[in-house]
Amino acid sequence: MDKSATFHDLKGASVYVTGGGSGIGAAITEGFLAQGAKVAFIGRSDASKFVAEMEMKHGHAPLFLQGDITDTAHLKKTMQQAEKAHGPITVQVNNAANDDRHALDKVTEDYWDWMQAINLKSYFFACQEAARQMQKAGHGSIINFSSISYIMGGAGYTAYTTANAGITGMSRSLARELGPDKIRVNALAPGWVLTQKQLDKWADPDALAAHLDRQCLKDHLAPQDIVDAVLFLASNTSRMMTGQCMVVDGGVVVTG
């Protein structure tokens, strides 16, 4: 991983990442480690190999706390474990999500609730616990991953786009509520980032060409593009930025 910039205030920061052991989340974990931050992350699958690789590469290991983010009590427990290990969390990155595709007539009530539990409910309760710890620390930055999919009106995954629209609204309300405590809350909406999952499932040549045609910049997004944006939002470099939805998509959608 290349380090595009050094954010000196992130050295020693207590960082918690949901889904931080794979895909974009793993790149985010490594990005913070490269800045000298103390990182804890939750993930469903065993990430021991990733943790060992990070320790060998950066000289210090992230704290892996295995679990399911839809189990609210367990999610909060792991965040409290991170607090005990690294001090109160001052950077919370809610990255874990599931963009499973589905047709309108195939969605059941249980499936809908499951998708909202992963993609929206877990975000709210992670913010709730992060806010408690950040109030103790006297400051903090919460970064909630949204997506340009809802801004585009993407079809074929309505439960997911609904949750992402909710994440943006939630971030704006929490920014207003938590601002007096010097806690910033922003949403980050990536475009189509070519992780291995995307390449395996949906990134066929025709789809890639069509999406690139929509972008102003004619390069595909890589995880590093998102990592750099997350580090900026976490750092005091963006200290007066809150309640925003920051888009990193190569110029597919416009905001403002």
C-alpha cells in the first residue's frame, strides 16, 4: 500500500473499523496502521493471517475482534474491548455492508430486516457506542460508509440503496447532535471500487466499460482512493467538516 500523505495527528489514535479484515475494510485498517494509529476491527471471518501480515509489515498488529455486527450487544462489547486496549475510540469507521442483489418480487420481510440490520441498524448502534467513548475523550470523528448507488437510483438492490440513503440522513442528524461535543460525523459515498469481490461477482468487461463511460475521470477506482478519503475525514485536516456526504467516484454523480 502506498502512503499518499502523512496525517501526523492520527499517530497513536484509537481507531475502530467494522469489516476491517477484508476488501476495502482491510485497506482502511492498513492505512491507519501506516499512520501509526492503534486499530481494532470486527469481522465475521477469521482474520488471523491478515493480522500477522500487518504486524510483519508495520511492526504492530491490529486488534481483531471476531463477531457479527448485527449482534448489537456483541458489537458494543468489542468496541468496549477496543477502548480497554487502546483508550477511548476517537475514530470510528463504519464500513461493513452487504450489497446483495435482489429483485423486488423476491424480497421477504425477513430478508428486508436482515439487510437493514447489516446496512443501517448496525451503523446507528456503532455510532451510539462511539459517541459515548468520544464524549469521554473530548473529541472524535465518525465516518459512515454510504454509496453513490442511492444517488444514482440504482436498480436491483433496493434494500441496500434504502439503507445508504438512511446512512446519509443519520450522519447529518448525528453531526448536529454531537457537534457540541466536538464529534464530527460524515458519510463517505464511494463509486465502484474494484475489490476482489466486485471482480468475482459483477465486474464483467461490458459493465466496467459502461460505468467508466459515466465517470469524468477515466480510471477505475482502487481501494487506496477510498483509504485516502477516510484518512482525511479522520484527521484534524478536516476539523471543520461535518454533516457532509463526501463522494469519491471519479465524477459519476454531483453534489451541492
